[in-house]
Amino acid sequence: MHKNKYALIVVDNASTNTDKLFTYIIPEEIINYIEVGKRVLVPFGKSNRLLEGLVIEIVDDINFSSNKLKPIKKVIDDTPILSKKLIELGLWMKDKYLAQYIEVFKTIMPTGISNKVIKYIRITEGYNRAYEDRLDEKQKKIIEYLLELKECELNRLKTDLCIKNINLHIKDLEDRGLVELFDKIDTGIGKKYEKFVKRLFDKDKTTEIIDSLKKNANKQIEVIRTLSDVEYIKLKELMMKTDCGYSTVKSLHSKGLIEILDINVNRNPIKRYIPPYKRVSLTEHQKLCLDTIINDIYKNNKNKFLIHGVTGSGKTEVYLQLIDKMLKQNKDSIVLVPEISLTPQTVERFMGRFGDNVAILHSRLSIGERYDEWRKIKEGKVKIVVGARSAVFAPFNNLGLIIIDEEHENSYKSSMNPKYNAIEVAEKRCDLENAALVLGSATPSIETYYRAKNGDFKLLEMPIRANKAKMPSIEIVDMKEELEKGNKSIFSESLFKAIKDNLHNKKQTILFLNRRGFSTFISCRKCGYVVKCSECDISMTYHLDSNILKCHYCGLSVKPPTTCPECGSRYIKYFGIGTQKVEEYIKKLFPSAKVARMDVDNTTKKGSHERILSDMKNGKIDILIGTQMISKGLDFPNVTLVGIIAADMSLNLPDFRASERTFQLITQVSGRAGRGDVEGRVILQTYEPEHYSILTSKEHDYKKFYDMEIKIRKEFNYPPYTNIINIVLGSKDEIKLNEASKEFYFCLVNRLEKNLNVIRNDLILGPNPAPIYKIRNSYRQQIMIKCIEKEVEIVKKILGDLVIDKKNDKMFKDIKISIDINPISII
Ligand code: ADP
Ligand code: ZN
Ligand code: ZN
């Protein structure tokens, strides 16, 4: 007897809360097609609705009765869309981040390839007009509609006809065997096809053919001439070259001289010409760094590295040459860069060196473009990927190397489920696929540096700039003193003068402020009322260009009030500064300067980001004002002055990483200055000139900063000395939320006490209102667990079980529970 095999499948079913693998029988006829990593269609639930699923495992036996199991209906993919290794990685992520199967695999799979099953309706083959007499008016209408269209989407029929109780009528027609319903798979995004024209005639016969055409058929003759040189040409291109219409092409087609074909083409997101990026001979430090890595990989000593290289030390060249070594061994490389540094400059370096061998993945690509890039990787057409966070899942089969540039960046941590950290995922992937991991930064995160010191990564230093340029000198200006001197402007005397001199010397200036908008809050002078977003517990930012108040959390915008909504007074004042205000002041003070601003507000349009950067490169901008968007990766030799308008802004955030973020920001922004021949100068304005973040960044002394910061982390028991698990409970109902949070807390404490040996004072904190208490009308309570490495797994298990238990608890009906393992921000 044939013995059944079974498949464990993640089913794409958004409507239930069940997070498990479903077991299905593999029917004999598909046993040779089914494979782990392929998608299948399976009947689901009582109605046996067809849903898409992903095969995670194939097993010979199950330890329960197979009576109720259903067979898989169909295998969708010819080849697995996920490799076994990537599936293994996904399963690891599920455990690591307490996420659901479906969340994890949706993240790993390329966007745009997710299929939907769509119900269609059509008239059966046996249909006969004679039946029509026995139909009522409504049913006749349905039949008429279908006779015209042959088949159509069920939903379309319903909306188009607008018939009451249409389901009953359809059911009736179905029972009588007149119509039938069937499923079609909609692949969402398809390959892109373009029309091509192919020459069918012999090239040598061109003159003969032209002679055979009518003398006045000028256009046709033109087309034939063009085609005598090329066998294939894009239809569009042909029409443009010959200035002919489609009818001309058609008539040649009907004469059998040409063929018109649909050919699958790749959408190409990079349309410009990219100049070659020449290989340079390495500096001593670069060489040492490269050789150490290659040597260690080769000898299997170590496969994880951290390059701590100052800004301008030439990390990119090291990456490029490492990738080159990989290519020589026929191995694939992934390069992760923060989303905002995926600038043309970065792309040009990689494509300029490796050309067509590079795929680019980032969120500004259209779904179609992203799908095509993914396919290039999958089909082995490229061996290098440069991309943002999710490029860590690039479907390579022979991975040799993952590089993570600016590894300290926040954007490597996902804020959506699964809340994964791309560095951790990359580490795991490298372990699974025996690849090497190289992290690089001028300001490594405290956690990474700590791990490097403990031997988890080999630490490699590049302490000087590649072109021997000096690090910029940083001058600290105490803004309290400015005020005492009577200077109320947002620019210190020293910064003002420096900008003026720089303009005079035809050098470029960058002004940095980590806050967009015009004024950061508006408030009543009489009663102190602050305009806050009605949906979020956050003050609203004034935007001058559109004259509105915007919430930077939910995007809500309102007209600014002219009188105080609380007390009616007219003394509404605008406080705080954003990039727009800096822009306006600069334009007033330096009317002849060419000024540009770069922040999220003016770079959402495709290409705008690129345009500002190319203007900067071509010297069309004297002063560039921006948020942290301008702090990353820009390499403009003519920038000799950087002004940091308010260094305290990040220092005062209620987050234990505030000092670290400030040090990183100052270092990164300063790093934009003096990359060319002229020494760079940075002017840093602050109200806290004595703060260690500011003093150590002035001295370009990362190690000193690290030593001070790590002591504080230890004293207050923060990462890397502890793991933080942040639980946020959210609900629109404030009272219910408070009750549920307390309940959750008590259950959690109870279970922790039973399972852990020691219960420290700060093991579990809360429930407390989250620092931002309300977002999008949803209130938020926070419970924080701080646990040491060996407790993490136990705590996660307890937490995972508790969340499942609470899902069935009435008290938690409208409560959303979100868990973040080692969050990057606890606001
Ligand atoms: P980082 O990423 O470390 O801040 P970059 O990779 O942007 O630094 O390099 C800074 C500058 O130094 C670039 O303009 C680059 O072309 C140049 N550079 C890199 N390596 C060398 C080298 N070996 N010799 C001369 N110039 C170099
Ligand atoms: Zn008031
Ligand atoms: Zn809001």
C-alpha cells in the first residue's frame, strides 16, 4: 500500500489568530513536485477555501490520527522560492523575536510575489439557451452578463449587477448546473513584458523586399531598412526611430515579414550611466584590515569582524576589495547600508566597480522593480546585493559574505513584527551558511563594541583618514554665554562668521539640526497650553511652507489656532526650532547664498533626494540644511564647514541611549567636513558644553566615550549587561487598558517567580504609562523586563505562553500586546 507523506505548512490566513504549522497530506500525484520552500494551495477551514501556504517541512510520519487531514491541492512554484537555509533562519527568527510564522515568512519572501486566490464565475459548458425560460429576471441578468464576458471575477459581477440577494441566485444557478465557480491565482505582480519586433526576412533580401513594397509606402520601407540592421528591436523604439504608427508595423506583420512578440524584460531601477569606480591601492591600515579578514576566513579562524574606522578612513574600498575576493571564489555578497545612505553616491561606488553584477534593494523601488531585482538574485544573474535592512534575506545560494555598514544605525532594527535586528539575523545566517560577517562603523554601538572586546568579533581599527586628511577641528559654543552676551539668534556669533567666511571663500557649508518643521511646539504665553495632537500624546510641529501643524507620529495636520483654545488669549507663541526655521533665517541673513534643505518633508517625491545631492556635488548649493538624513555617508570634498545647531536635542530624550546617539550624531555629521584638501571645521552649539558625549566627540575619542558610557550601563544595569524585553499593551479604552495591564503584570510576576531562581528588584518594571502615552488614539502601558542572558529563553517562553493564554481572556479582548526583544528605543 502507498504510504502517505505529510507536509507542514504555514498558511497565509490573516483572519484567525492561530499561529501554527498545519499538516496536510501530500497526494501521490504531486509527490515528485513538492519541496520545502515551495508554495502550495491548500483547502482551509470548514468551507475549504483555497489558501496559499509555504512548505516548511516534509515528514514521513505523524503522531496523531490522519483521519481529518486534507490533501494539498496544488504546488504553485516550479522551484522553491525560499532555500532550506532561509526557512531555517525564519524558524530561528520566530523563536528569537516571539513572532508568528506568517509574519516571519512574509518578511523573508519578496514583496509582490504573494498570491491571492480569487473566485471566478463562468457559464458551464453544458449551458443551453433553452433553459432561459425557466429563469427569473435577476437570474437572466446574471446569465446575460456572463454570456458577454465568458468569465469574470465573482466580486466584479456582484458590484456591477447590484442585485439583491445575489448569492442566493448564484447558488440556484449553480445547483442547476448552469454556472460554476472556480479559483484563479492572482500572482499580484507579474514579470514585465514588452513588445518586440523580430525580423523574419533574410537580411540580404532587404532591397528586394523594399522593391516589392508600394513606392509610396515610405514608412514601411523605413521600418524594413531599420530592421535590416537588427534582428530584434523594441516596438516602441522602432516606432520612434522610424516615426511610424502601429498600423505600419501591423501591415508588415500581415505580410509575414516581421513577428511581434511579448518578451519578458527586467525593470531597471538604475537608468543613468554609471562611471567606473576605479580600484585604488590600499593604505597601510586598509591593507592590514583586508588581509586579516581574508586570512582569518581562509584559515577558518574567525568569521565575524568589526571594522572601527574613523569617518573618511576608506571603509568602502575595503568592502569592495573583499567582495572582489568573494567573486573570485564564485561566492555571493550582501551589503547592508542604512536606508537613508542608499544614495546615488553609494550605489555608484558598487555599480561603478561591479556593474551588472549588482542588484539594489530599497523601499523607494516600486513593487515591480523590487520583484525584478529579487528575481535577478534568485536566478543567479547577480552576485552582489546592496540594500537596506531586508536585503539580509536576499535569496543567494552560495553566500560568502555579509557586510553591514554603519552598523550602529537604528534602521537595522525593524519596528514591525517580526521586530528583528538585521545584525543578529545576519550573524545567524552567516553561521547557517558558513559565510563571513563584517560590521563597519566610525561609532560602533556600545553593544557591538562590547562584544568585540569580549572576542565575539575580531576588532580591526582604521584610525586615520585614507587621504591623510586631518580630522576636522570641533569648536564648542556655549549657547548660555551667547544669550548673556545678548545674542538671541539661533546662530552663535562664531557660527555666523564662519558661514560668512565660507561663502566668501566659495566653500560649501552643512547645517545640521535633528528636527524637521519650523517650530517644534506652539504654546499659549498666558496659560501655558501646548497644542498637542488629538490622537497622540505629542506636541505638534509647525510647518511654515504649508502653514499647518503636523503630528510627526500619526501625520495628522491641523490649522494653527490664532487664539488659545484653553483661555482664549491671543498670545500664541511659536517655540523651538526645526530645519525650516533655520532655512528661513539663513535666507534672510545671506540673501545671495544658494540654500537648500533636505529632510523627510521635501524628499518624499521620487528623485528629489537624488537631485539635492547632485546639486550639492555640482556646487549649485552653498549651504545645505538638513536632519540626520545629511549625516550619513556623504562625501563632498568642498564641504569645509559643518554647523551643529543644537547638539542637546538628542541628549535630552528619555532613553538610556541618548548619550550614545548624541556622540554618534556629532561624529557622523562632523565627518562630512574637511574630506578634501582644506581642513574641516565644525561648530557645535549646545547648552551643555560639559557633557561627556560632547567633550569626547570633540576630541574624536570613541574609546574614551565608550569607557565612560559602559560604566554607566553597568551601574544602571542596561544593555549590554542585561537584555531588555519591552512589552507595550495598547487600547483605545483607557480604563480597560489599565486593568488589563495590571492583570498581565501580576500573571507575569507570578510565573516568573515560579521559574526563575532570583527575582531582582529591577527584573520587571511597570506597568507604567509609556513615554508617549497615546499614539493614534491608542493608549499605551509599558512593562519592562531586564534579564540576564541565561534567563532570556525562560522569560520568552513564559511571555509567549502568557500572551496566548490572554488571547482567550475576555479582559484582553481589545488589548493589543506588542513585544520587543532588545528594542532600540523605549519611547
Ligand atoms: P568611510 O566610509 O570610512 O567614511 P570612504 O569609504 O567614504 O570612508 O572614503 C573616504 C574617501 O577616501 C573617499 O573619497 C575615497 O575615495 C577615499 N579613499 C579610500 N581609500 C583610499 C586610498 N587607498 N587612497 C586614497 N583615497 C582613498
Ligand atoms: Zn491660554
Ligand atoms: Zn498624532
